[in-house]
Amino acid sequence: MTSLAGAEGAVVTPGPRNNEARPGVLLAEVAVTVMALVWGVNYSVIKYGTGMVPPLAYNGVRVTLGAVALIVVALIWGGAAPSRRDALTILALGALGNGVYQIFFAEGISRTRAGEAALVVGASPALMALIGRLRRVERVSARGITGIALSIFGVGLVVLGRATSASGPQGGSLTGDLLVLCGSVCWAVYTILLIPYTKRLSGWYILALSMAGGSLVLLVAGGPAILAVRWTALAPRVWLALFYGSFGALVFAYVLWYRGVKVLGPTRTALFANLQTLIALLVAWAMLHERPTAWQVAGAVTILSGAFLTREPASEQA
């Protein structure tokens, strides 16, 4: 389904090759399913956390904790460290994908419903496909295009559902949705540009350096907010939200995401991971009492249908 230009013009295929064992593909699909579960729950966790702590302070601390954990793991199990040039490039990409993205995401989700934000993120696969096509680094099959179109249509249903949602604090916000969408653009660019490095560098160092790049941006942007928070006075539930959003969503889930991108490809991984949209809706309904509208349910079903269509057998991969 996907084909990406690697280092020095070579063409690499991040999806499963014809000679790759099917069990390896199935394990990758299980990994991104678990990732979707962790991230789906995290929407409500972040919504709660940013309601107790300013968004920039909350994200600055949780991303920094995640970066420190990943750096320790990389130093122990990462093997050969990347060259200085590669390290600086990954830091820069991380500043976009884990820094600027997180600013948009946290500020957006603090202004809109958690479930609605998850559905807006459903546009990410289409954005990845578009950016990959423009850069001539990705090919998408007819079946994949159909799945992407369904996902885009599903996001449209979500936007329509926002107009019918309840007003007030629990209602959707156009500003919040647009901020989340801007973050999705940053994430899509980051993911596409990162692919060549996943083929020749240690995944642990890629994760650690990209997260470190994001933490630098967030510490600069959120420094004053972090210093203004009385961290010792926070309730245990707030700390639990921080630890889940850091070690769960940014360490454990990112490892699973990296595995999916390397085996299944960026667009297919993102579409398959759209399971998080349904999970986020259900968790937000249970935890935050965000009752989804009929239009939003229809959008979630459509997005998930698009994800299913991208699950092409290994024999159909380019």
C-alpha cells in the first residue's frame, strides 16, 4: 500500500513485504489496537488533567517525564547511538511532532469535548496520505483511498454533530476543534518525515530524541505556567493523570505506534489506530458524561469502516 523514499533516494516499504510472515503483521495490528485503547482513554485523562492544571504546565511536565523515561531506555537497550546530524534532525522533528503538536492538542482539548477531539483527530490519516502524495513518498491503493474518503466523511459527520450538541461547558467548540486539527497537521508532517529514519536507526533513540525535542519546546512555552503551579498541593488523582498521560500514552503507546509504523506503514497505522475514536467516545461518555450525538456515532462508525478497508492482506502490499 505504501512506499517511501528512504535515505539517499532508495525506496523502502514500511508496510509488510511479500516475504514477511503473517504472524508479524498480526502482532503489529494487535500492538496498534492496544495503542488505540491507551490513547482513547487518554483523551478523557487529558481533559481532566488540563481542567486541574493549566494545559501548558500539564503537557510540559508529562512530556518531559516521558522524554526522561525514553532516554533512559534508549541508553540501556537502544544499541548504537545515531550520528550527531541524525540526532539533531530527529530533535527538530520531535519539536514539531511532540512539541508544537502537544500545544495545539492540549489547548484544543481543554476547549472542546474529549470525544469530539478524538473524532477530529480522525482526519490525520487523510492528511498523511495527502502530504505523502505531495512529497511523492507514498502510494495508496484504490481500497486505501476508499478508506481514507470514508474517514474524511466521518469527520464531516462529527462536525455536523457538533452543531447539534448541547451548549455550555460540555458542548463542542469550533476553536477547540480547529486547534486539535492544527495539531493533527503537525503530527502528519512529523510522521511522514520520520519514516526514512525508522529504517536505519534504533527505534528507541528515535522515540527518545523526538520526545526530548518536544519537551524542549513545551518547557520553553510552558515554563511560567509550570512554575506557577503548586505541585505539592495537587490531589493524587491529578498525579495519576499525569503519570498515565506520560508513561502510558507517551512511552508505552509510542513504542507500539513505532512498531506499527515500521511494519504496517504510516497511513495504515493511523487509520487502524482510529479505534481510539470509538474508545474515546465511550470513555468520555462514562467518565465525563459527554453523551455522543447520533451524528457523532455515525461519524465514528464511518471512520472505523474506513480503517477496516485499509487492512489489506500482505499479498496486496506493493
